[in-house]
Amino acid sequence: MSSLDIIDVSAQQAIATWTADSQGCCRLDSLKFHIFHDPSANTAFFKLRAPVTFQTTATNAKKTTAVWLFLAPERIATLALQRDEIDEATRKQLGPNAVCLRFDLKRPATLVLPPDIDLNCKEQSNSETIVALRSLARATNLAISVSLSGRILSHAHLQSLCTAASTGSNCAALPSTSVTLVSSKHAADTVSLYGGKGGKVIEGDSPSLLVMTRDEVSPPPYADIGASPPSMPASWPEKKRRRRASSDAGPDPSRQHFGKSIELKMALEEIKISLRSELKQDLKSELRAELKTELKHELRAELKDELRAELRNELMQEVEARVFKRVEECLQEQADDFETQLYDVRHEIGSTVYSEVEDQTYAARQELEEFVKDEMDEAQTRFSMSGLLFVTAPRADHKLINRILVYLKDWEYESGDRFKLVTSKSVQALGEEPYKDGSSAIMKPTSAPVAPDLANEWAGASIADVEAFCVDLDKSGIKGLNKHLFVALDADGAGEDKNCVLAERVIDCDAEPIQYPELFNKARVPWYQTYLTWTNLDISNIGWDEMMSEDADEGHEGGI
């Protein structure tokens, strides 16, 4: 069994309730409850602690300390956990984690008082707390309500302890005592209480709780608890003894040995107390000397820093004026020299810079002219290439095709027809189409009107089919067509919406060289805006993302 199963809970807020013969139901608050249970050793112990102000026997002065009520497991008949039988006042005082332990005792509990308490004091004997504790010590059926959260002690561990305490009492008559709980020696120790002076033990079932003889100082007579050292024989009250014969008149060797043992223990205790006091004084003197030395060093260091700072300020004020004056003189001399040198350098650099600027300007002008010429040539070539137009609307007739061709024409600058209507799904068939003016670089565009019996293989096709065709067309090497841009009129665009699908192939500019993945950016553009948008994309006057943001601002449809 692991050490995690050991229960060792100390000083938990508790309330005790019991029934007294003369007072009925009694209650005592402001208690602290201690629980110990070691399942591996079958040991346990329960203690209640209450603060009490009493009058001492030596000085007749009042003193506040703790009074203990010991509940040994050997005296427990049954122990029950009652979580739901707590009254509202107790639950409000202890909080939501309150639980109730119901003790049914075979023998009353043991009351442990301070060794110097004056039980003969009338004022003290009438103290409410002491009277309540005496009544509680005589009770054999009591309930202790205690605040125990699940983090401190789980419900399962607490239930296991109750079962062990109750089972141990029921199995006491069996031959095996492995399940019988016995008192924990260290938890039931009374000798170490009250600064090592030991406690005054009063049994709850004694005839009177107000009187205690000296031989009652020993601990409670339950199992596995060692007896406390008895008081000195000299303080025992004299007792009447029968007259012994002359042969019995001699001293009892065992009693003499017992008395010497007590005297030796008391002498050792006095020596221990004396040495403790002397050692405490010596340590106090040493610590005082050490602290005094440390404070001296700290104060010396602080004073050094303060004096150093004061001296530094005084010296800086004296040196500052002289340094500033010398610096001004040096700066004036250097300024005069620098002005002379600067004039010479300015004159020399002026001539050199003029010559260099002239050369650089001429070279930059030449490079700019070549760049502009190349760009113009490329733009002219791209502007002259025909665009691709696909009509995939299933019910598109020649009238609708003529209408869209009219929209896809440059009426502002009168550049003529710009789009090639693709009617065949064969790339090779498109390559056999005529070129413009006999040129092998520009595919001849389609002009309106088209024939009424025009055969269009793309009717009913999807945009994905058009994308695949454009990829194959790009691989074929056919010239005169812009294969990275296409316009498609589908069923949605041919209806009331009157828009076209404008698609541009994705460009991977980070690749070296530039790559064209088999992906397309697509958007719907109104008929009247299709040609202008296609032209800007064709001559790279605008990028796709920029176009989409402008269309969104103008209220056009976005990508599809």
C-alpha cells in the first residue's frame, strides 16, 4: 500500500455536538480536528483541540493554551460518515465541504489538560469551555462536523477509514487482529505536549473530572501507547499501609531503582533546559555580533558611495568650466581649418561630380530607351493577338453569339475585332484556321455576323473542359492567340444576368523560370465591362488581385 493512502489531516475547523444527561443537546464551536490513519500499519487516531484560558497553579496568572480530547480507535464501536445530515447553521459556518463523523464509543474519550492548570480554582471550574469539554469527554455518542475538501481528503478515503474503524471493533474477538485498528503512538503521544512538559490526562469515565491524582499523569490505558514518566515520588500523597513484618521492613530494590530512574530523568531534563537557555543566549550574542558587523560593512559601503558621489560633483563643477573653454577654442580652430579645406574640396568635387553625372545620365537614358522600346514591341505583339471566346450555353443561337461579339469589340479606339470564336474541340483544327493578313503571328479574329447554321461543339460543355483545352492549346505551340486568357459565355451568363466568365491562368512568379500551373483564376464580368477588363489583363496593365478588388468596390461579381 503506497504512502498516498496515509491520511494525516491537521487543524481542520470543526464543530462537536452531543447529548448530555442534564443539558440535553450540546454544541461546541471553534474546534480544530486532527485525523491520522495508516492502512499499512492498521493504526489511526482522532483528536479535538480547543483554546482555553486558565489560571496556572504556580503563579496564579491567566494563560491561554490548547486542551485536547483524544479519541482512540480501540474505544470506537462504530464510526459513520454522514454528509447529508448537517444542519443549515453548521453548513453555513463550515462551508460547502462540511461532512459529519458520527462516533459511537465503547468508552468515553480522554481529556488532556495543561500540566499547570489549577482545577481547584472556582472561577476556572465554571468556565463555559472547560465545562463543555468535561461534558463532551463523558459522552459516548457524539458527532463532529468538519470542513474537508476533496483536495485535502477524498470521500473514498474517509469512507474507508470509517469502515476500518467500525470493522475493527466488530472483529476484535476474532483470532486474527490484522484488521483491528490500534492507536498511532506518535499521534497519541502526550509527553511532547505543552513544550515537552506533558499533559494532564483525565479519563472520560472517571467518577469525577474535577479531581486528578498524580498517578493519573500516565497516558490513557489503550493499546500500543507507552506510559508517560510519572511524577517524582516525593510529590505523591501519603497513603496508609498495613504494618509489615520486620523481614519486610527493608527498602524495596525495584522501588529504589525506579525512584533513581525518575530522579535521573528529571536531572537530565533540568540540564537540557539549562543548556538550551545557555545555547540560546550564546547564539543570540553571536548573531548580534554578526549582524552588527554586517551592518557596519553595509553602512561603510553606502557612505563610501555617497562621499564618492559628492566629491565627483564638486570636481566636475571645477573641471567643467575649464574643459568647455578649451573645447570651444579647439572647435574654433578646427572650424577655421575645415572651412578652408571644405572650399577646396567643394571646388574639386564639383568638377568631378558634374562629369560623373553627365556620364551616368547618358547611360541611363540609353538603357531607358531600349527598355521602353522592348516593352512597346511586346505590348504591340500582345495587343495584336486574338483572344479566345467559348460559347458553352446550350441554347445559344447565332443571334446571341453576334450580340456577344458586338460587346467584345473596341468601339472607343476602333481597333476592330479582337476575339477568335472557338467552335471545335480539336486543337489541331484550331491550328488550321487562317491568320490575319497572311501573318503567321496573329490568328484572324471572328467578326459578326456569324452564319445561322454555325456548328458549335462547345455548347453544353463545362468551364473545366475549356480550361483543359486551353492547357493543351498552350502545349501545342500554335501562335497568334492569347492562350492564358479566355472568355466563356455559359448558361448563367446568357440569361438575365448578362455576364461572361473571364479566366486567367495562374502564374508562379517565384519559380525560376516562371511557371504556369494548370489552374485558372475566374470571375464573372458584365458584358459591357468584359472587353475593357480583358484588355487590361492582356497588356498586363492590371493584375488579377487588383482587378478583383476594384470590381468588388464597383459592385461587380467576384471570383467563381
